[in-house]
Amino acid sequence: MPPRILISDSLSPAAIDIFRARGIEADFEPALGKDEARLAAAIGAYDGLAIRSATKVTAEILARAERLKVIGRAGIGVDNVDIPAATAKGVIVMNTPFGNSVTTAEHAIAMMFALARQIPAADASTQAGKWEKNRFMGVEIAGKTLGIVGCGNIGAIVADRALGLKMRVIAYDPFLTEERAQALGVEKVELDALLAHADVITLHTPMTPQTKNILSAEALARTRKGVRVVNCARGGLLDEMALARALDDGHVAGAALDVFAVEPATENPLFGRANVVCTPHLGASTSEAQEKVALQVAEQMSDYFTRGAVANAVNFPSITAEEAPRLAPFVALGEKLGLFIGQIARSGVQSLSIVFEGHIAQQKTRAITAAALSGLLKPILEDVSPVSAPAIAKERGIAVEEITREAQSGYESLLALAARTAEGEIRVAGTVFHDGRPRIMRIGEIGVDAEFAPSMIYTQNEDRPGFIGRFANVLGAASVNIATFALGRDAPGGCAVALVAVDGALLEGTLDEIRALPGVKQATTLKF
């Protein structure tokens, strides 16, 4: 019986032709995605689901998806898919992460021009029969400083276009290296410097806890008077009420927004202002981009069903069914070790070295490397996956080195990561025992033995008597239960580390109390 795919959003007819040419049944029902009840009733008959943004794939729909194996999103954003529910159901979620890049970058440039020359307001005035030539005084783009927040794939394209317009380009991105910045022709700066010097600020970063309201009221107050703001990335990257106040008092000269905190945005505090340009999330809306992502998703889904290939999956590494039993535990280990580094690093990672030692060095290690990079980048880039992580690391100039060698540590297999940052090197190593559970075995030169837990605390401290008691008292007073407590030190009275698994989340105030304990050098909460 051939695979059967449901296309529940509007998709190019060329995509349907690809499915059918590969022997896959494709039912085109573009109105179905807007009716959750009808979609839930129909989904049980399909092996694949091809969507754009209108279809919301909820946990309830996935619960009815008895045959579903893969969801293909024509576009980059997968916030309309319940990824944890799909993963738990064993459904692979694919997207097309680079098909919209040029289109979105061009929209940002167009919005910048519209803002600088007041084109929408001037158009409305002229078409209303007025001739207000003196009212619409614009500013030149050439010679101005463009500040790019997030210099990944789209941000780099914006930088290239801006340099062609003779702008000076500065960029803030924790993962952008000096070498990559030089290659792009941009100046890498910290966020405060960008805010202080940019004439125009454009946002091109994903929406994560770290980037939410990155343009807050406080950040906007640190910008230069007369700055213009462009956001074609994600709603919620800026505080809309704070931006409205900054526009009212004249500190911000104008704003151009394609995305909003709540969409569809039928009302917003920024609407109705002459110095604000708004579009309804059109960043990816060109015929070329829509054709491109439709063809890509059709090819990827067809390859999965006909050849077993997995491409651009956000919840599954690129490994074959035959390799999975051997590699899966080490893929999980690599991701968790990378996630450990990503959460304790105090500055952007410039390079990552991965050592495969023992039996694992003889296996196909690319999926493990991809998983380690995914974990490393995930604290900053929420949407990163083992498939997209290598390309993202390359875009940001993060050098990756893989080393394979025979067993030297006494373990059958050992995986060791070393990340270079502006503040020094972070090293961690782990293995997988016969129970199949990944473990941390070494942090720097300090030996530990700790299983990963959903919620953990990592501390680095001076090896002094009484530390454990004081640490435990802080957690006890906060009603935080300790599940496991792993310790290690380099020498008596020297440097010590602790990895503590706790039940539930830790409040920031409790973490501050731990940091204030005598001898504590670093205290960080970890999520795995």
C-alpha cells in the first residue's frame, strides 16, 4: 500500500506533482488546516502531513494520527506544531529552514526604505488628492549605521545588502566570531555598543527566553535619539508598549514591523501612527519563496517514504534505522554534553573540539557531532536541531574539530567536548554504560560520575569544609528536594565541582543565595 499524504494548506501544484511522481498518494485539501475538528477526524488515514502556517498540529490532533510518520512544514517556523507531542508520538517534523532567507532579508531592507522615506504615508496622502511635498522629509540610508541583532543566515544577507547601500554595519550575535564578521564585512559589537551607535536597528534572531524583549524599555532608552527600528523576525523581541512610548516622546524616530507579539494583529498600541509601517507577516510572502519551500518539503517527505532519508528534521538526528540502536545513546550523550557547555558558558563559543575515543570512534559520528552542536546552540537558538545545527554553526564561524582515537581512559567508549570561548576553555566528557543511560564522567580535569536529570544545579567552588552543609541548607530552606549529589575536586583544598539533581525548578532568588555562599565561583541551573 503506497504512503498517503494530506496537504492541508495551500501548496504549489508542483509539490503535488513531485509526490505523485514518486508513487505517493497526495490528497490536496487546503481548507482543512483551518478546521481543527475536521482535520482531527481525517488525520488517522494519513502517513504524512504537509502544511504551511495555517494548520495547527496540536497534541489532540496527533493523538488521532494513528498512521502519521512525518510532518513537513513548508517554511522555517514550526511553532504551529506541538513538537514534544509529535516526538512522543514518534512523528518526525521536518521544515525547510533556508528557503525563505532571501525573501525575508529583502523585506527587512524594503521596510527600512519605507520607514526612511515615509513611503506608505506619502502614498496614502498623494492618492487622497493631496500634494504634501514638504510634509514628507526623509533621511538617506547611505552613510548610516545599521545595527543587526542576530547575524545568522538572514542577518548575513541583510548585512550584504546594506553594505551594497554604503551603510556601515555592526552586528550583535553571541555566536558570531571575529573571523566570520570580517568575512561578512561587519563589525562585531556587544549589544550596548550596538544600541548606542546604530541609526537603524533590525532584528534577526529567534524568539527564546534570552531574546524575549531584547529591545525592552531599558534597551530602547540606551539607543541614540532618532533611531529607527525594524522587526521582520519574531513578535515579542521588542516591548511594543515601550516602543509606543519611545515613539511618542520622540526618542525613536520610527518603526517598521512585520511581526507582532499577538497575531493576527487586529489591534496593537503601535497602529495608527504616521511614523510606523506595518505589514501582516509578509517576510516569506513571495511567489519564489513559496514555490521553493513547497518543492523542498515535497522532495524531503518523498525521500523519507521512498528511501528512508531524514532531512531538516527538528526532532530527529540524521541516522538510518540500522545505525539507530548503536548510535542513539551516544547521540543523546553528545547533545547533553553540548547542552551542559551551552548553559554554563558565560560568552559565545568560538570553536568546539569533539574527541571520540574507543569503540564509538569506529562508528558513524556525524550524527553525534550534530547533536553536540545542537545542544551547544540550543540555550540561545531555541529552534536549532541536530540537522540544522552544523549549518548554523558554520554561519556563525564556529570552528568544529573531530578527533578519533583508540581508548586511553579505561572506558569502552568516551566522548569528550572542549569549547573555546572568550573567557577560556570549557571541557566535559562522558560515556554510556551498559544500561544505555548517558553520564558525565569529567568536568575539566575533575572526575565526577553523574547521570543527567531534567533539573540540575552546577557549582564550581573552593574545596572548603562545610560547603555541602551550607548548600543543602539553602535548598532545604527553599523546599527544594535533592535527588542526587555528585562531587569532584582536583586536589584537597583546591577547585571542586558539584552536579546536583533536584526535584522541580529552582527560583532565581535561591540560586542567588547559592552564589553568595563562601568560596562559590559559579552556580548555574541546568535543564536536560
